[in-house]
Amino acid sequence: MNDLPPILVVDDEPRSVEVMARVLREEFDVHVANGAEAALAVLNAHWIQAIFCDQRMPGMTGVKLLADVRQRWPDIVRIIVTGYTDPDDMIEAINEAGIYQYITKPWHPDQLLLAARNATQLFAMQREHDRLSLELRLARPAVEKRLVRERALVRETYHFEALVRTQGSPLNETCHQAAKAATFDIPVLIQGETGTGKELLARAIHYASQRASGPFLAVNCGAIPDTLLESELFGHKKGSFTGAHANRRGLLEEADGGTLLLDEIGDISPAFQVKLLRFLQEGEIRAVGANESRRADVRILSATHRDLREEVRAGRFREDLYFRLAAMALTMPPLRKRPGDVRVLADHLLDTLSARHGRRVHGFTAEAMTCLMDYDWPGNVRELQNEVLRMLVLTEGDLLGADLLSPGVLHRVAGARASGHADGEAMESPTLSTPESGPLQERIERIEAQILMETIVRCRWNKSRAAKELGLSRVGLRAKLERYGIAPDAGRETIQ
Ligand SMILES: Nc1ncnc2c1ncn2[C@@H]1O[C@H](COP(=O)(O)OP(=O)(O)OP(=O)(O)O)[C@@H](O)[C@H]1O
């Protein structure tokens, strides 16, 4: 028993067998047999990878033997060794016995060794292939189960409750209307500033609709020039323009049976508005360069940061297209119009981001939360998400403090507080917001922290003035500031 690949050499001439075996023994575990019967006995007793067989043997010929081997041990690689090179014999051998190679006598030792190496490699590759196929077959139910789980997770992720908000949030009304629209197969237009969650709402509509098991696709119409947008939506034929190397299906066809979100619809050119209108009227898609049209069953949702009615009034957007897209129009309120949502959103985003990045962080200091709530969030939830991520990246402790906020946020908060919100446009949110949930003591403490923060910033970190205003001693004020983690001196440096 050795580790060399086992092969069998068969010939009715003992001397031929011995000469071949001598050459091959250096690299292979060589078994020998004089004649077909002896060969079958070896094959029954040993695990063999390749067989070298003389063609002309008394009794059973080499081809007959190899045809039998093919039936009983199909993975053994079969090679014929012969002194005759009749093409008909060769063809018969290949057809009948599935011969891998034909070696003619007199052979060269290198030729024999090379054939044996190739044959045993082929055997190993076949084995590996069989093993992988089996693994795949066994794994398929698990893969299918995982797909079902993932699909369920997607549905769980994109539902209306995934839009985090408080009970009194104006976003509730939008979600309420969207949930109603979801069950009607109608086009819905979602308007709102950037980062307010328009795409999240569109996904929630799709997964709450009868099309939930179909695809949800989205395209940003604002980012693509007309010609590319046409090919992206409608597809193209090979050669219809430079770079069209192959036929390509458009998103409208890919989304068949599902939903397509046309994001930034307010940015499409007048020429493209006409093309889109034609599709919405006729439900037919014609790929760029194609002669024939196809039908696609797609629900169209669209979104824009513009006021599309205003665009219609200004003559920049076709009114007929507007009505095709907006069977129902929804508006996402900006974050500054729902300051009560900032706390729950910040906590939610921190939970999600810290889990995703494997960081254990307990929350925000009162001072940091007050700043987050006092900022006006022109980039809405996306900006808040980025800010929380930044704080998470920078922190070394398990509480996120105000010192981790980006200078832009701190500057605007401090500026607005110092000017008593003179620039009302920038800071519409009230300075104080009532915590919506939690035990009474905790809520009182959060309000106390907000009052302290608001006063100390307005007094430009002058503790005597702030203490006087709040009816506290300087020592009492300092104790409270320390308790809530409000560090006026550190904050002052950052803020100014
Ligand atoms: N209410 C919310 N609750 C939780 N996450 C939200 C909420 N609103 C928005 N987000 C998150 O904020 C990010 C921006 O949301 P989304 O892309 O849906 O905004 P958008 O209005 O479509 O932005 P844009 O106009 O720039 O395309 C996403 O990561 C989204 O998951």
C-alpha cells in the first residue's frame, strides 16, 4: 500500500507487461494482469484509477474488456496500447469502450508516463467534480431555505414600520396614505427633500402591494443623460449605438410583475418626458434600435425633491405626464418639521450602525442629544445617519458626546442659539422638545439637560450669567453640568 495513484497494466504477453510496469512504477502504484480474466480479478480486488490495455489478446479483446470496465467502473480512465493502427479499430474502440487515449507500439517511456499522468489527473478531476456536484445537491435545500429567509427579511425590512417615527410625527399621515395606496395598483408620486426617506417609502409601498413577490427596481433619472436613460429603461439592440455590444433588456422589462421607482423624475428632459408618457399611455416598450414592441406589467412609483406641480406651472414638466405619474401624490416631511423624531431616529440609527460595525455603544450624552435635536438637518435622515456614523467612528468611550459632532453641526447649533434663532429659515425647530417616552424621572432629567444646554450656550458659556438666569448658584450649576456630561469649556473651544 502506498500513496501513488493505482493503475493497471494488462497484456497477454508477460514480458510486455513487465516492461511497461517497470517504466510506470516510479510514479504509480502499478498492478499487472496477463489477460482479461486476470484484469477483472484485479479490478474486483483493488481501487484503480487508470487502465492500460493491449488491444489484441486471446479470448476477450482489449476493446471488449474496456467496454466491460466502462459499464462496471465508468470512472476508471481507459487507454489502449496497440501495435496496429487501423482507423476502423480505433473508431470502434472509441465508440464502444470510451477510450481516453490510444498509444501505439513501440512506445517511448516518456510517452507512457505522460499518458499515465494525464489519465490519473483526469480521474482526480472527475472525482472532484462528482464531489462538488454532490455537495451542491445536498446544499440546495439549505440555499433555498436561506433565500426564503432572506426574502422574508427584505419584507420585514421594508415595511411602513421601518420608517422610524414618533406617535405625533407628521410622517404618520404620509405612511397612512401610502399604506392605503399600496393596495391599489396605481402610480404614486413621492415628493420631499433629499434624504427624507422617499426611497424607503417606495419600497414599503412595493412590499405591501400584491406585487411584493415581484422585483423592486429603482433608477435615478437625474444622474443619467437622455440617451443612456432611454437604453437603461427600454433596453437596446446590439449595434444600435456605439458601445451597444449585445442586446440588453431595459429596467421596465426586468421589473415585469413588480415595481420600478423612477427617482428624481423632476429632472428628466422634455424630450424624455414624451417617451415616458408614451410608455405610460400604451404600456409598451420598444428597445433602442428595435422594430417591435413588447408589453410590460410594471407599477411605476416616482420620486422627486422638486415641487412637481410648480414645475408644471412653470412649464418645465408636462401636465399630462404629471397626472399619469401622480394618481396619488405623497409628501415626505423634512426632519426639521418633525423635531420629535430626531431622538428616536438617532437612537435607532445608533443601534443599527453599532450592530453593523460591531461596536458596543450605549447612547448619546444629554448634551450631544440636545445638539442633535437643535440642529435643522438640511440633509434630513441621511445627514443624521452620517453624523451618527461619524460619532461612532470617532468615539473611544461607550457614550457619544457632543465633542464628536462635526464642526458644521456644532457651529450652526451654537450660531442659532446665540442669535435666538434670528435666522428662522435655518432653525425652525424649537429649542426644547418634550421627550416622548420613558419613566417620568428620566424624561424630567432629559428636559433639565436641554434647559441647561440651551441656557449655557445662549449665555455664551458664561456660568455666572447662566446660573443667575436659572436661579442656581455657580457651584450648583457646575454640579448639574457635570452630571449631564455638559462640558462648557471643551464645548466652547469646539463651538466657537
Ligand atoms: N424614517 C426613517 N427611519 C429610518 N431610516 C430612514 C428614515 N428615513 C430615511 N431613512 C434612511 O435614510 C437614508 C436616506 O433615505 P432615502 O434614500 O429613502 O431618502 P430619499 O428621500 O430617497 O433621498 P434622495 O432624495 O437623496 O434619493 C436611507 O439610509 C434610509 O434608510
